Amino acid sequence: MRVWLASLTLALASPALADSAQPASPYAYQQLEDPRQEAQAKALMAELRCLVCQGQSIADSDAELAGDMRSLVRERIKAGESPEQVRSWLISRYGEWVSYKPGLSPETLFLWVAPLLLVLAGGMLAAGQFKRRRRS
Amino acid sequence: MNRRLWLALPLIVFALFVLAVGWRLSDPPDPTVKSRLVGQPVPQFTLPPAIPGKAPLSSADLAGKGPRLVNLFASWCVPCIGEAPVLMQLRRQGVQIDGIAIRDAPADVAEFLSRHGDPFVRVGGDMRSQVQMALGSSGVPESFIIDGSGVIRYQHVGPLTDADLPTILTELEKAR
């Protein structure tokens, strides 16, 4: 009985509506006709952050705004823009943050230099160990 | 002594890790997305009217018309109901407010405005979030202050509350 009641309430519950229920943008769920352009768009969409669900790319997200962003990417690439032009258009609106592929700037310098420093430190540590072992 | 220091190193690293985690937990990063267009001219756009009979909105309507508030809202957005009285209050104080309805059907916008008040001079309908993205906005509700020369001066993310009124009025004054 309790299970039955629980499933009934689940079936009757309506989800909280935070979506517009308007049709999706034309290229939100539809691929471009030209496979080369679609491949470019797809690669870019995997590197753009969804603004609503901020840990996901727009390729992964089902948020409405992510759909509108996918359509924007595809439409602009269809119109002949390069993926980097589309990326920089979005960066000029939302900041470096919208792209998962950080460029080299004073802000991201540490990000790029850190692996080099770590490898260097590791190498020095390893070299020290080898030297000690040879001596003994 | 040197050897002792080496032995303590993992503990020091762990303590630093705990400190870093503790700091981020006590001071979580701010998830609001700020538009980079603050301080820059409004991007060119033309929107159709959101409801028949009400004036539509384009970027040309914003330039050279004194400080204006542009409010991005939607009838399907619950916090937008919450900020509606605050917008009406601003309107009563003589603030020129234009609206952009995001992904909204004309009938729904009309019902929303008749139910919660219509503070807008013009309302454009942004059916596919295109202008929203051009403005660097990431959700509803959001409000922008545009100065007399058509430059975006201020962005407010989220619903306006009574507590925001002084800031908004000060920013409007600054944009004069």
C-alpha cells in the first residue's frame, strides 16, 4: 500500500518548471549539413562552458541556454566564421571563464608553467636519488 | 635537523591542503556570471515586440536617451515575479525601464504584465536568447543600466530587491 501510494504521488508530481517550454533553437539538437563544419562546431562545443550548469560543456548540457549556445555556435560556423572567432565572441561577453581551453595570459601563466616546474622538481629529486644509490 | 624537516614535510603539505579546503569551504567562489560588456557600448540588436501593441526594442532605442534600465525577464521565471514590485517602484520614481522577454510567448508575456504590473516603456521578445547572449547575460532576471551615450554602466544579476534600490538609483544617477 505504501509503495503504491509513493508511486502514485511520484506519478502525480509535476517537475518544478524553470524552463520556458518554447521550442529549441534550430541548431540546438540538429547537426550542420556540412560534415566538416559540424566537426568544427562539435569540437568547439565540447570546449565551451554551459552558463547554467557551470561544470558541464554546452555539448553535454540539456539546459535551454546551452541549446541556444549550441545553435549560436553552429549558425556562426555555418555562416563562415572560424571556431576561434566564435570562441572569442563569447569570451568578449562572458570572459575567459566560458572557454575550457585557457589562453596564455598573466592570469593563467601559473597554470601553464606549473607542470614544467613540477617535472623539473621531480627530475631534480630523481637525479639526487640516483646519485645517492650509485654512491652506495 | 635537516632530516627531521624532511619527515615533517608530508604533515606540512597536509596542513596546507586542509587550510586550502577550509578556506574555500568557508568562502565559496561566487557563481554569478558578470558580463564583460560593462563599460562598453550596447551591442547592435533589433528585437520584435514581445506583445502586439507594445513598442519593440532595439539598441538604437537605448543610445542617447538618458540613463535607462534594461530588464531581462520571462513569464516562466519565478524570481521575476518577486522583483516586479521593485521595478514598479522604480517606474514610479521616474526611471525609464525597457524589458527584454526571454524565450516567451506573447500571450504569456501579456498575462505576466497584466498580473504583476507593466513597468516597461518598450518590450522586445528574445525568442532564442540571442540578445541575452550578445549582452553577456546568463539568466533571468538580470538588469543593465545604460547611460545617455549607449554605454552599459552597471549589471545586476538576479532579482532586484528593496535592498538593491539605493544602489540602482545611485548607479542611474552616475550614468546621467
